Amino acid sequence: MAQTHFGYQTVDETEKARHVRGVFDSVASKYDLMNDVLSMGLHRAWKAYTVAVAAVRPGMQVLDIAGGTGDLARAFAKAAGPTGRVVLTDINEAMLRVGRDRLLDEGLVLPTAACDAEHLPFANESFDLVSVAFGLRNMTHKDRALAEMARVLKPGGRLLVLEFSKPAPLLQKPYDWYSFSFMPLMGKLVAKDEQSYRYLAESIRMHPDQATLKGLMKDAGFGHVDVHNLAGGIVALHAGIKC
């Protein structure tokens, strides 16, 4: 049976999604708080930058994959307006429920779907924009997921991938301390789950670096890919245009 990584562990490919689901079932209720704690609020700036690059216009069709608690979907919906459509998806029902309820509390009703990004339940060439923020690294077959994102995009449509990446060399040692000491400690103290945040730190290290991800996107059918390094490369936004 084929195997893959779950953080630094090796697991059967068929089991990875279940392991990832367990992590996000555990952290869903504290996810937004932990994002603020661990990034010192910077995740809001990274997402705001992504929204600015997206430049969603009224009437656009947008798909937010692994949308979690709905930060990007909310901003996209405001820009797309009543003539547009923003679909919020996540493979994890607990995360999707938190996001949907949060948006409902703000008076925003969006179509939602619990689905696997490797098998998107949408027709070919349905969307003008697809986004995935801090979710690609948890997917078992990133190449398949990227190919699916390309499939549902219209020709000339764009994919935005916001994800942790490889920092500049000078940041590597302090970032290692932060990832393997501070993150699990905060997970233990705030979310009462040290192990899930240790996995999240490991999953970042196993994710392709900027150049490798750019190559994967090109292989999936994106003819032009720009890479925007944020926070010294700790986070990168990849913006691809479908051929």
C-alpha cells in the first residue's frame, strides 16, 4: 500500500485524511484564537494581502477551498456582491460548521460544501478564482488537488495559494525554535492540544518550498505563476493563471 507523510510520521495514503481530520476536529473551536496567538495577528495581514491580490469584482464566481472559519470567503463575498457567488468548502465538517455559523452570525449566507479538494464536486470551468489558505500542505496528493483546482477554473482564471513556506536562511534557527517549542507550548496552554500543534509545525517542514510549489502549479496547468514572499518567506502567496 502506498505511503505518505503525516508530519514526520509515515502513514498509509488512505489514512492521512483521517489523521488530518482528527487534528482539525480537535482545534476547530480554538482555531481563530490560536491563529492570532501564534502569528501575533499577522495572519490577518497575510489574508488581507491575498484579498488585495485577488481583486474580486462584482459578479465573479469564487471557490474558497479549505476555507475553515471563513476569513477569505467573507471578504470575497463582499467584493463579489449580490450578483456574484462565493462557495466555502472544507474537508473537515467541524471547521466548516464553525465558519458557516460565524458567517451566519454576521448575516452572511454562503453556499458551503464538505468536500475533498482532490475530488471537487463542481463542473469544469465554473469559477473565476480559486483560493486555498493554509490548507494545501495537509492534502495527501497535492498534484491531484492542484489539477482539480485548474479543472474548475475558467481559462484565464486564477488560483491563489497562501501557505507556510521556506524562510530566509537568517530566520531559519529562530523559526525552528518558534515552531517546535513555542507552537506546541501554546497549543498545550491555549487549545489544550500540544500534539496537534506539533503536527502543524512538522507539516510546514514537509510542504514544498516556493520553487517546488511553483513547479507543481505549472505542471497542473497554470501557465504563469507569481510568488509573493511574506514575512521573510515564512509565508508565501503563489498566484497562478490557468492556461
